[in-house]
Amino acid sequence: MPLSIVTAPARNQIKKPAAVLRSRLAKDAEVMALLHENTVLRRQIARVRYVPADRRGSGAGQARG
């Protein structure tokens, strides 16, 4: 029997408690860091400004009359 078949369940049993036992403070800190990262990334993206030529193709799904 290959060793990986034996060790895979053991590794899964070790990983599960780590996720459960993680402190609420650590989870809150990670959420705050991700929110900050999202805010910073949003600031780096310029607003899209559409010109009339861009809007011509946006009615492709509309019925023509």
C-alpha cells in the first residue's frame, strides 16, 4: 500500500483542528487586512469614462425598431 494513502487521512486530521481553533481575533485581523487591501486596489483603478462611440455597441441585445 503506498505511503500517501496512509498519510493523507492523518494530514487531514491535523489540519481540521487548526481551522477550528483559530482565534476570533486572528480572523478579524485577516478580514481587516483584506478590506484594507481591497480599498487600496480600488483607489488604483481609474474610473471608466464612456464616450458616445462606446455606447453604440451596448444596445446589441435590444430590439431594433
